[in-house]
Amino acid sequence: MRLCEANLPHLDRRIQVPTYDRSDVGVGIVHFGVGGFHRAHQAMYLDTLMNSGSSLDWGICGVGVMPADLDMFEALAPQDFLYSLMTRRSGEEVEVRVIGSLVNFLYAPSSPEAVLETLCNEKTRIVSLTVTEGGYNLDPVTGHFVESAPAVQAELASGRPTTMFGYVVEALRRRRSTGTPPFTVLSCDNLQGNGAVARSCIVAFASLVDEELAGWIEEHVAFPSSMVDRITPTTTPDDRAELSQMFDLEDAWPVVTEAFTQWVVEDDFVDGRPDVHRVGVQFTNDVAPYERMKLRLLNAGHQALAYSGCLAGYDFAHEAMTDAQIVQFLTNYMNHEARPTLGDIPGVDLDLYIQTLLERFANPEIRDSIARLCAYTSDRIPKWVVPVIRENLQAGRRVAGGATIIASWAHYTEGTDDQGRPIDVVDALRDDLVARAHAQRSDPLAFILNRDLFGDLVDEQGFVDEFVEALKLFTTVGARETLEMINNSIGRELLE
């Protein structure tokens, strides 16, 4: 049975469906970047709240500005923007639930004015973002908005919005001119201080258009930070087939996720917010400790297992987590390098949090691909691992784990695993990274000489020594033996 509004009453009884009338749902949130994570996380929380019988004025209109977003639009539009959320728990049958909080989706290149009209509607009070770590157009070292980026310059030259920045700024300009209150911009991306980052890049873009408007945005628009957490692997043909075979449901783009979910939000909104605190969202005055915890343990933890796991021949995270050396290395990094940079996290037992992460990574039902975790690393390691290395160096602590993660990435980028199989390196900076990786065979510092990614780490001898040694080991003895030797070295140091 095809997923659509008319067929909801006829679906398999095991499938949870919206209990509210979707025709009563109005758009209160416009979301840029409707991918798997948004649909497994923020949209799920709104759907849960609506199932309780409230907040029907907080429906979501998705917006896609990238060419790849057309695929999502074409998958969801015939389904009335419904989709199924498949929650996988270890050893249990998959739980299937239809999410109804996404009530519209606009592909901006085809409907630019419709996007602006929706953004300018006074009922739209929040604009949320999951545009990926690289979507903020920031220099990885300075953290400043890159004004010279081709997409930005082309947009400025045309005078028409084409990027998220352009649409948000133009909508705010129109709202200001008509006296409509501004909306709140809520970033849900894996960036420390993501609210401040969103503010910085949007104000920077606005200043290229109209300095006075930029000042107005700086003063009147709220940019709360948030911490989001839920592992959401890429949907596969097998997931679609399982829905069809087990539940007689045809869904063009279901979402697969784990049972765990967390959302911590800075309570700073200019024109109201949905009462998602009633369905488990935590509001706080300071998100920073939770952001650091998640980015430096979960996100960096994925990086710690991904490249070594790929080099060792594993295809999925749960397979890598059956390898005692990978698990020990990951545990060492979390406990002895990431954790000392976190401080106290209000209401969080870090021992339990780390143990839960290890269990989540090892969940065989999720089938999170190593390839997904390894993609677009240049947007990730500089934000999640490099700051930990810097803080530990400043504190006089050893950085063997962080250096080994970067060495594993450098060796992985050479393009061949330990079994001689080719590796498809997926990264916006692929050509430069691959060239540097090949050059490190004669110059072991070639990869980390990229100051745009690593800043001055190449000048820090405490890091360089650890990196060069780890890279040599990856090259000569392979990933598993490298991790075993690093683990033994760390173990001996802890005993001293």
C-alpha cells in the first residue's frame, strides 16, 4: 500500500499513524535541509507533540535549496509529505511510525517566491536549519564567513536569493519593511555554539547586502543554540524492502534511526515556541556544556572508529565495534582526551553517557555505514577533534588519541585499505586532500601542513611526534596493529 494521507486508515495496525487531523495543521516553522536527521529528530518531536492534541500551529514547511534536495521533494510530494520512521532496537522487531508534522516542502529553485511568501508569513515564527557543518560557509581556521565563496558572489551578483543565507536575509528584509515581527533562527547542526555561528554567517551575508539591515538582524533576531543527538544512518533499498515485505507499505524515502534521542535548546525565542518540553526536549540558559559533550564524545567518537574501521576492512560501525582494539582505542580517547576538556555537565553522568555511546555504536540493527561516517571529514575533524587536541596541548596532556585519529584519516585518504581494496574518498576538498595524502609518503607532514584545516598544529611538536609515529604505523603494520600498539602505550602511561 502506498503511503499517502488517504491510505492512513488502511495501514497495518502495527504502524503508528498521526492521531491529529493534518488539515488543521498550520505552518509555524520553515526548515532548511530536510534530510534523514531532521525527519528522525525535530519533525518527530513536533509530531509527538501534535499527537498529544496541541501545537497544531507549529507544522513544518521544508525548503530545499540544493540540487540534491529535488530528490527529496519528488519522493515526499506524492506521499502528501508523509514518511515512515523506522526505529531499530537491538534484538527487537523494527517499530514503524508515520510522521505527519511535515506538511509542505518547497524546492526553492523551482518556487523561489513561494519560499519567500512562506518565510514572510507572520505565522512563520521559527526558521530551523540542518544544512550540515559545511553549510555555514565558514573558514575552518578563522571561523569567519567566506565572502569570496562562488555561491555567495553569484547570489550577490544576481540580486536573487539562491542560498539559505539569501532567503533568510531577504525574508527578514521584507518582514522588517512591512512591520512583521522577525522569526527566530534555530540551528540544529553539529557545531559548537551553532546559534552564534548561524548569527555570524547570516549577519555577515546581510552586511554584504545592506549594513543597516545587518544591524537590525543583529539586534532583533534570536539565534538560540541547540544540541541534537540521534544516530540516523542512510536509508537503504533493504529498508524500503523491509517496509514493503513486513508491513505492506510502499514509502519512497523512509528514515531509519535508533531509539535514543536527545535535544537540548537555549530558551531564547523572539515570537514563541512549541511546547516541546512536554515531549522530552530540555530547555536551558546554557547549551554549551551539552554541545561540547556531544560533539567531543559522540561525533568525535565516530571519527575515532571510522577511518581505522574502514582501513581494517569493516563496512558498518557495529562490525567495527566487535574489534577489541577499536573499542579500546575509542574508550581511551573518550575517557582520557575528550573527557578532560568537558568539565561538569549539569545533570549528566559522564560514565553512563560514555557507556551508552559504546552500546549505541555497537547496535547491529542500525547498520550505520562506515562510509557515511568517513564522508566530508574536512567539515568535521577541524571542529570536533582539533579543538580537543589544542586544549590538551595547552594543559600539558598527551594527544596520542587525537593524533592517531588524524593519522588514520590521512592514511585512509591515500585511497586503499589494509586489504588492498580501493577507498572512495568523499569530501568537498577531495583533490587537495588526496594529493597531500600521496605526498606524505615522502613528506610525513604533507597532510597536516594544510593550515586551513589544522592551523598551527604542525608547529606543535607534542602533536607532530604522535602524528608521525601513528602515520608510520598505519603505513607499515596496518590499522589493527597500530591501534593495539597505541592502546598498549596509553595503558602503560596510565599505570605509571
